[in-house]
Amino acid sequence: MASLFDRFMGRKEPSSAEIAKERLKLVLVTDRSNLSPEKLGEMQAEIIGVIKRYLNIEDTDVLIKYEQRDRKNYLVADISLNRDHNYAALEAPAAPGSVADDAVWEDAPESPADDAADAGAGTDADTPVDAAAKANADSPAEPD
Amino acid sequence: MGARVITVTSGKGGVGKTTATANLAVSLASLGKRVVCVDADIGLRNLDVVMGLENRIVYDLVDVVEGRCRLRQAMVKDKRVADLYLLPAAQTRDKTAVSPQDMIALTNQLRTDYDFILIDSPAGIEWGFRNALAPADEVIVITNPEAPAVRDADRIIGLIEAEERRIPTSLLINRAKPEMIRRGDMLSVNDVMEILSIRLLGVIPDDEMVLISTNRGMPLAMDNHRTPAAESFRNIARRLTGEKVPLELFDDNSGIFRRLLRRLGLVS
């Protein structure tokens, strides 16, 4: 997950309001998903492990992002494919249960508890969102 | 048609629920509506002080629930504005003296005689909040443009969304400071909306007159004050009655944010 430093890297000195906004978005990831940052990191590592069984990529080619559209929260896997590699898996027919490059998961609710039900939480994507994700979005254009 | 029961809540304490409840009640009554506001903060009575009715209390909510008096006997009529009543909280009891079922029964008794029943919820997410939420047809979530308040508002909104019945929820951003927003030292209306993503009811600017009016026991909206907060409360009351009143967003002069929010369906 991008740290606060990463988010502001290369930009001019952020205002205190911008810092507050980014901190809020980050803390709400934990609040809304009810997963600690450690658990989120574990989940991310496992997801990358599964993807690597099907695609010949590096750990750094996968970015797990949390997005929010309206009040729905999405976990998005951004998988960059290097054209020079030969991805044998892509030529074989897709096995049942395998995921497409542009997969978007909508997490099931963690538990029927009083807490907010949705797992995974959102921040606005700094990098372009997958086309499939855009096609699945309920709402019209995202605010900048 | 019966009353609209609107619960005013926030999660975080001290963001302006009681002040907003009082001023919205007065504004709605000034528009000719029949209004009763209910202080649901059992044990920490406050709505009476903000409204300046603290000397007129004989019975309270718990007396009604426990059968020591009739509902009408506990309701304090505000003599300054027509058709405005207060049902005060108990000061000396703990919050479990009242249950969600009690609140539903109580508001059902009031529905036929009033246009608006405003319930001032206590802070928090436990028993008092559950009591205040039980009879609600709608909820107004109050927040301030600062991180802890927005975080707690998010939690409250999540709890409301988790309810089995659908409860329309809108946001009131209180204590906005336009100059700090312009300087980048306060979350803007747009920032808060991006995070919370519910319908925006209105924005109240920080205004010294709010404290002064609490000191006097005369809600701002009562005196035809033209200060910014009073105007905003009046506008919100008008929006609640269905009138289309343009939103004051304070952080943009070109209207871009307003158009954007309208396009997203987040603004009335």
C-alpha cells in the first residue's frame, strides 16, 4: 500500500488539509474493512501469490488498491504485464476460477455485525483504473 | 400525512448536534410547520439550555415512558414561536431508562399532530444512539471539517446503512471556516463529500453568534438575524420542506464544485 510519502512524492509541499484528507482515507481503509494494516498486508501477499501461479510476473508488477465509489468499497488488483515476457498461461484456455488481468473484486461483507459491512476500503486511484473496473462502476465520472 | 421524524446524530460529540436541532426546529416552525424537538440524551440534558427553555421543565421523557405523566404534560411550548415544542431529556437517570421501543411508541403518539419531530441524539454509537435512531424516518449526520469528526461520521453512516430498513441520510457540515478552506488549512466541502459520499443537506459556517445566542438562550434563527450561520440554518430548513435552495459551498467561486456535486446526485 502506498505510504503517505509515496502519495506526495514529486509534488509541492502539501497543505495541511491535503495531509488530513490522505490520512483520513488511509485510516478509513482499516475502519471500514475491519482489517488491521498487518492483515491487509498479509492478504495482499496471498493475492499476489495466487496471481503468480498463473502469470509470470514480479511482485512489484502487482498493486493492490482500495477504491471507493459512492459508498461502495472495492479492492482492485492492478497487474502490469510486460510485453517482452512470454506468458504461457495466457495462451492456454482459462481454467475455471482463474482471474482476468483486469479483475475487480468486490469484497463480501466480513460479518453480519453492527460495524460497517463492506471489506476493503477506498482511496482515489492515483493511477488509471482498469477498464473493467470503470465499466463496472455504478456511478458516472469520478470526481478529480 | 403524519410527521417526518428526523434524527440528528454525529458519532463524535461536540460537533453541533444540539445547536443544529434547536435552530432547525425554530427555522421550521418559523416557516409555519408544527415542530416538536426531543432531547434523547438521557442524563445529559442540553437541548433545553440551547433553546432557553430550561426554567420551564416540569416533566421529562423518562417521566412519560415510566407513566408518571401524560406526554402532553411533559412537552414545553416555546412562547416565542408558534407551534414549537420541546420534550426534554431526564437529567438524573441513566440512558437505559428508555428503550428503542419506547421511542417508537412515543413518536407514534406525536405523528398525527406535528409536521416535524426532530430527535437530538447523544454522541456515541451505543444505547442512546440506538434509541434516537429507532423511530427515525430520516437522519441528518452532523460533522465538522476535521479528521476525527469525519471519521466518526463515517462510522455512524456505516451503522445506519447496516440497518435492515432503509433510512435516507444526509450530511450537514458544521463550523466551516471559508478562509481556512481557501488557504488549504481546513478540509473543504468537496473533500468531506468525497470521503463520506452521502447527500449534502447544507453547510453552516463558523459563527460567533452561535455561542452568543446559546448564552442568551435564543436560537439564532429566532430573531431574523442575518448572520451567515442563521442564513444557512434557514436555508436548510427550506430544503427540508422541499424547496430548492442553492448550496453555499464556500470553497469555490466558479460554481464548478456545485455543478459537480449536482451531477453526482449528491446535492439537492
